[in-house]
Amino acid sequence: MMKLIAHVVPLVLMLGGCDLVPENSARLAQTDVDEIVMADPVDFVREDWPSGTYDVEKAEIEGDVLHLRVSYSGCGEHDFELVAWNYFMESHPVQAYALLAHEREACEALFERDLEFDLTPLKRAYQDSYGMSGTIILGIRDHGETFVTVHYEFKI
């Protein structure tokens, strides 16, 4: 019996210090969903929104939520805002542009991060203008360059 205890106790102590859940799974499950910012298209001033460099690695829409994976350089994680500023361009389907605003930092570290944005305010603005279900081609762009386009489809 003592032999068994001598083997089990160290094993329990070793396993007790281990995290059996992958380190990033809890963080990904707890991702906060931010709302898209609806800037006034008439009074929009691009310079009012910080512009750091980034790359969109992945973009997809699930329901009313835009999921982005971005890589960027900087000194650590920081806040991002998705700002719709040019909506709606008359085409079929209607187009809208948004920019991903965040502070530029003078560090050389590279980070990758998952972001989620609730597009419901964009849908409401569309329904206020057109009064129906629809599709919006949402282009995420900055300084005239479109990084990615996604199709946002919704019903009333």
C-alpha cells in the first residue's frame, strides 16, 4: 500500500499543476463582441480615427457577428474599433465601407488576434433606408485600399 501511495501522490501533484484545457480555448470562448460604430457619412473625418497597420487573415460573418482574425505590429494587445463610414453605395447588392481603427505603436512585435463585431446597427440603418431584408457587401478598407470584403445577408 505504501508503494502505491508513493507513486500516486507525486503523480497527483504533477497533474494538479497542469492545465488540462488548452491555454487559448478559454480566451477564445470569452471573446467580447463589440458593436460596429456608425459614423455620420457626411461629417466623417478619417483623421479622427487612429490608423495602425494590420492584415486581415480571416473574415467571416455568422448571423449578425463579423469574425475577424487580424495580425498587427505593436507593443501588445490593444483596442480595435470597426467604423462604418461610407454607406450605402447604390449597387446590387448595396455596398458599405468600414475601417478597422487602432493605435499605431512603434514596436516591432507581431501579434495575431480574433475580433468580433456586432453588425446589427448596420442592418438597422439598411432597414431604415430600404425597409426590407437584404445583402450588404461590406468592404473593410483603409486609405482607399480594400483589405477584405464579406457578404452580410439578413432577413427582417
